[in-house]
Amino acid sequence: MPPPRARDLGLPFPGIPGPLNAITDVAGVTVGYTTLTDPTRDMRTGVTAIIPRGYSTVPMPVWAGQYSLNGNGELTGSHWINDAGYFIGPVCITNTHGVGAVHSGATRWMIDTYSDFFRNDHAWAMPVVGETYDGVLNDINAMFVEPQHAIAALQSAAGGPVAEGSVGGGNGMICYEFKGGTGTSSRQIAIGEATYTIGAMVQANFGIRPWLNILGYPVGRMMPEGTLLSQETGSIIVVLGTNAPLSGLSLRQIAKRAAIGIGRTGTPGGNSSGDIFLAFSTANAGPMPQHGAALQYHETLNNEWLDPLYLGAVEAVEEAVINALVAGEDTPTVKPRGRICPGIDRNALAALFQTPV
């Protein structure tokens, strides 16, 4: 049975989530994991895979924008996203030393999946791979992640409910000195005559305990036991997906709002943290540009109408981070050895919100 989520504890998050309260509420988005755990080898790591348009043997651009609050980290493919406003293929997240292996595996998956495109065109693969550092709970220097693990995560990708906490790339991650990892959430947004969905997925590995704030409560100062770090040593990758029709420029503006979402949980964006964000839209499906007509037509929402979508992005990111925390369980450390990274006390957290302010 999966652990409770933050809303199950009575935390009164604002906004209207989708049916699953997950990034997979965006139609077509699929998520898969490879989780690698072997305490006898100090192994606690993995790969998370997000396929924006689900499985297809025909590649199509995914319109996208990228923003870095603090650049102490990696997101491959981001230079092209910033220039072209799109990417093709999956988004994967792993640990810092696993980026090369995951990039190789995702490239192999793209070549095999889009085989006609790579065989008949001068095609190139530039998968999007992000990372955060799991070296406190995992022997990161052993480089356990291999290309086959990325392929397996991609092959397992599916819609429906999304597992959270110590799964996939989030397996070895710490957030505000509690066990962190993978979290997700979504919001439904009415704009004009339509209702759109925006979903967030995070690999939360950032923050120190005194910073943690949950819906206005200084939870980090109220739960000081079991701290591990003297300063920020982690990062966070945020992936935002929506079915709203947006340009690459507008999606960059959406990606920026992830900074406000994580800021609501207390972080100032520490110097050692890679706070790197990606937003994509599944709208305006069409052929690869080299196969398209000279004149292109895309629907895009008027920027003057985007404030509700910005708010939905902020709310979904905030809740996704807390969902990652709530899913955490006590986990032994590797560096330093012999300590415990605690899961947040769910009962104590729930009790805070049962008492009127």
C-alpha cells in the first residue's frame, strides 16, 4: 500500500487538482522508473523517465521552455530548448554521476523507437537528462546507473497514478534534511472557454531543515531532530507539463514559476543547489520541422490570460515537493556512515493542521 500523500494528512493546499493529482493528469504523459536498491552495496539510486506524448514510433516536437534559478547542476538538451523552443523524445532524471549512462540509454531508446526517422533522415538524438546528487544515501562514485536502466525506465512508462518518494531517480535523495525524492501534483485551470491541466514532477533533493516552511508553518524549526547537513548540498529538478497551447517563450515563463513554487517551501536557492526547471506543452502536435511546410500555424494562449496558469504551476510545484517529503521513510546514510536520514513525522505534520491558527 502506498504511503499517504500530503492531502491525505489534511494539509489544505489551494487550487483544484486533476483526478490523479499527478503530472499524468496531462493527457498522454507517461512516467516510468528503474529503482536500484541494495544496502549491501550502498546502492540507493535509479532513473525516472517522463515521455510527454506517450509511446509512439513517430517523433514529434514537444514545445518547451527552460529556466535555471541556480545552475549548479545539469539538464542536457537545454541549450537547444532555449534556441528552438522544443525537444523530441523523453525527459529522464537520475543522479549526478549517472547523466552520461542515462543519456546513452535514452539515445539508444530513441534510435530504436523512432527507427524509421533515424534510418531515413539525418536525425540526431538529444535527450533531456537532469540530475541531483544522492551521495549521502548512495555510493554515487560506484556509478551503479547503466544505460540499460534508462531503457528499462522508458519501457515501463505508463499513465495513471504515479509512485512517489524513494522511486526512480528520487531513490537516494534528501529534502530539507528529511528523506526526499520524487513528488508530483497537478492543477486544473479555466482560461476562456477551456479548462487546461498543468502537472508538476519534482526530484527534490534540496534545502536545509531550518528553511522548511509548509503552508505557512515553520516546520523545519518545529521538527529539528535528525539533521544531517551544515549547509545546502543538494538540488531540485522540476518538470512541468501542460496541455495548454503555449509558445516556447511562454513555456519559459511557466518554467520560471517553479522558482516561486519551491520558494514557498522555504528555500532561498542555495549556492550549491542546482535549481533547474523545464516546462513543456503537449498541444500543437505536428511533424518534425524538417518534414513540415514553410509556413507553420500554431495555437497559443494570449499572455495576458496566463496568470491562472502561472498560479497553477506554483501551486503544483509546492505540493509536489511536500508530497515527496510525506512519502519519505527513515533511510541509513552512506556518507557519513551509520546515521539515519529521517522520514518526516507524518502524524506530527498532520497534527499541525488539525489545530486552528
